[in-house]
Amino acid sequence: MALEPLKPQLIREGTVLFRPGDMPAGFVLTVSGRVNVYLNSRTGRELLLYSIEPGETCVQTTLGMLGAQPYSGEAIAETDVVAVTVPPAIFDRLLTGSETFRRFVFRAFADRLGEMTHLLEMVAFVKVERRLAQWLLAQAGEDGAVRATHAEIASAIGSAREVVSRRLEALAGRGIVRLERGVVRIESARGLRQIAGEEAT
């Protein structure tokens, strides 16, 4: 197997893996940890495009490898990450000679494009309050706590931090959430589900 000689690399939390304009150095396979990929605007706002978990690939890297295109986003290691980088020559050889590898690459590419299309639909057509409610419900632990700053939430749902802060304060005023430092605690899951459109009012 062509991948066997490749050695895993340890990437420390907070490391920037690529920035806009960089060219891919190889096809990266994540073994452990999580990488977040962001799109940054000229005004300083950022949108979390997707997260890369173990066994997943980066669609921007795939685009770069297939079409010699530079990155348009920025990738940051959210945790310590162990990854394997497949050099371009080996990537091209596997893509041509291995049906299994080729299917893996294009299936992962299609899945990620589907996720990004859904994200664009959410940002374009779904109100901020509903996006916020849906995200909080999806991220909450068993104790009902979502451990994230207002800026991180804004990035995840494609909004501005100030807007998210106002919406959270409004939800807190209605007794639906309780705001703590770095934590949003869900007090009324039913109320949040109603806002998210998951339960009839």
C-alpha cells in the first residue's frame, strides 16, 4: 500500500495549517483531532465553513490538488491533530491507479460540498434566531451546556458577534437560556426547539 511509508505528523492546537493564497503541499488525511476551516471577510468577520474530524478530508485541499488552485480559506487546528500528508506524486498515482482511493476522495468531496451548500442555504434564507437555536440544540451536551464564546457562535452560524450577543440576551430574558462566561446553558429545550422550528408552538 502506497500510504504505509508515510509518517503521521503532530500538529499542535492553534497552528495555522493554511491561509488564503497558499498552495496545497499534499493531500492531508486526519488521524485524530479537529481542524476548523474559516472564510474571512475584509471587514474581519469569519464564517466557519466546516470542521475536519478523524477520517475526513479538506475540500479546499482536494480542489487545490485536482486543479492547482490556491486556498481561499484559513485552517486552524482546534485541538492537537495527528495527520498524514500524501505528497502530490503519490496522490496522483493513487487517484489514477486505485479505484478505492479515487472513490474515497470523490465521495468525501461530494459530502463536503453538500454540507457547504446546506450552510449557504442556512445563511442566505434562515433567520439568525432560528440558526442560533438550531446550532445551540446541536452543540449542547447532556447537561444542556454549550461551551463557546459569542464570537465562536457567530462564526459557526454566519453572523456578527454583536448580533449573536443581542439574540442570546433576548433568549436569556425569556428564560430559554442562561448566559455564563464562555458557556450558554439551555434552560428550556422546548422553547429553543420551537424557535428552531422543530416543535409546534
